[in-house]
Amino acid sequence: MVLRAGLVGAGGVGARHARTLAGFPDVELIGITDPAPGVAGALAADLGVPVAPDLPALLRQRPDAVWLCVPPFAHGAPELAAVRAGVPFLVEKPLSTGLPVAEEVAAAVAAAGLPTATGYHWRHLDTVARAREVCAASPPRLVDATWLDTVPPPAWWRRREASGGQVVEQLTHVLDLARLLAGEVAEVRALPAGSTGAGRDVDDATAALLAFTGGAVGTVTAACTLPAKVRAGLDVVCDGVAVELTETALTVTTRDGAETRQPQVDARTAVDRAFVDLLAGGPPAPGLVDYAEALRTHRVGVAIAESARTGAAVRP
Ligand SMILES: NC(=O)c1ccc[n+]([C@@H]2O[C@H](COP(=O)([O-])OP(=O)(O)OC[C@H]3O[C@@H](n4cnc5c(N)ncnc54)[C@H](O)[C@@H]3O)[C@@H](O)[C@H]2O)c1
């Protein structure tokens, strides 16, 4: 069976998904749409795929699935249109800038019983599977989630109302792993450093404390004032074991010493492969994060952003 896929949003990550899908022998890209003049056309010409004028036109072609790669502020309408058309979708993280749109989409997806996937590709790393085993054997007591980076190129990223801010937009990958390894977050308390960047109201830095329902505690540190990414990942302290996880390495330290391994899986390909396989009737891959699961992570990021804004403790 060949899966007929459509792409909505042909920017940085949309182009990445399109190239990945174009490389799968069992996927046909049937259309690409993007409201920015020329953006869909350039990618479509490159891949030999037709441009669709808009999402309704793309959905009228009855794709088997669509990949929704729009910026955080643009969520809601594309997902709800896909649900109304009965078309499964993979949507990029974050699910939205805040909660109302994501909760509405989650309810619509659940009511329709539609298969979904999200762009939390780190979950497909074999190193994450190994970290899960370690943390299952020795439950985490302390989690440190961090993302120290530069301001990404898209203009929308700099505005909190458009991106949701660094924790919601970027650190969400690591919050997702914190939940995976240490369980659900009961409460967050956060402080913002404020913004000193020209034309940017996203905070320079955020520091937060997490209380997990299982009793572990956590810290969150995010900063976007650097010339390039310095570190993005998770440190987990268990009883007698330390786990250090980034997108490119896992180090497990025990009393016998430290062991470092690199991922053997290309998670950015695996995230698309997993959804295609699911839609072909296969079982869900262990790394597949559907909309409902992604929403649980999104709630934690939004809670941190809200606590940073209000000064109050927030329960996700
Ligand atoms: N999972 C990952 O590793 C990863 C990596 C990069 C980006 N992302 C996420 O993907 C999303 C997009 O990021 P990007 O870097 O591609 O941004 P981008 O600005 O490069 O591209 C977004 C594209 O979406 C288009 N767009 C805007 N509104 C639209 C709408 N309503 N319908 C269709 N297209 C619309 C824009 O014109 C633009 O071309 C962000 O939420 C980002 O967090 C995820």
C-alpha cells in the first residue's frame, strides 16, 4: 500500500519531513501548501510534488494523512479541518502557544478516534529506550532539564504570543523526556529573567522547580542568549545511578564507572516512519507520541510559562 500524504507548512521542519517522506518507497506526497508566497512552490518544485492552493484544496484530494508543520500560533484551524475531513495527522510541537487550542484539538481527535502523531522525535532514540530501562530499575529522585541556546531564525520565535516562549517551544522536547523517565509533574514554580533582546519579548532565561507526583524533584533552566546551542538535555539522578541524556549521547554512571553511547537510530526519520507504519496497520512504535500524550507534556511547559508570568505555583 502507498500512503498518500500532504504537507501543510513548508518552512524549516516541513521541508525536513517532506524530504524524509519523499525518500520512503511506500509514501506518495500528493500536495504541499503554505500561505507564504513561493515557499510551497520552491519545495514542491524541488521534490516534483504539486502545490495545493490551501488546506481545503489539499483535503479535497483525500490524502491518507497530512503533516502539519505550522508555527505555534497557527495551530487549531489546520488540525480541526483535518479532523472534520477524517484525515489522520502528524503535527509538530509545540501543540500551540497555550492550552485552549490544544485542549480543543485533543477533544476533537478523541471524539473522532483519529490516529495522530507529534514531532517529539527524541522519543524514538534507542538511547532514550535505554535511559527508560535504567530509570525503571532505579526510580529518579532528581531531574535537571536544560536548554541553553541561541534565538532560532524564524521571526515568530521572538514573540511570546506567537511562539509561546522558549520553554513551550523548545525545552518541551526535554520536558517530554522528564515525564517519560520520572513520571507526571504535579506542580511547577518558575522565575523569568525578562527580555533584553531587541525586538524580542521572549525571556532571556527561565528557571523553574518541578515536583513530580512520584516524589522526585526537578529543575528547569532555559536561556536563549548564546551564540549557538551549548547544551540541551536531561540529567537524572537515581539511587546509585546518574543518567545524562542529550539528543546525541547517553551517559550512565554507576559505582562501576561511566558508560557513554551514541544513538544508533535517526530519530528524525523514525518519527515519520513510525506514523506511516501505524497508518499501514502496524502496531504503535514505542516512541510514537500521539496527540493526547503530547498534550500532557505541553501542559507542563505552559504551566512553567504561566508560573514565570504570574509568580504563582501552577499545577499542570
Ligand atoms: N521536532 C523538531 O525537531 C522541530 C524542529 C524545528 C521546528 N519544529 C517546530 O515546527 C514548527 C515550525 O517550525 P519551522 O522552523 O519550520 O518554522 P518556519 O517559520 O520555518 O516554517 C513554518 C511555515 O509554516 C507556514 N505557515 C504559517 N501558517 C500556516 C498555516 N496556517 N498553514 C500552512 N502553513 C502555514 C509559514 O508560512 C512557514 O513557511 C514549530 O512549531 C517548531 O517548533 C520542530
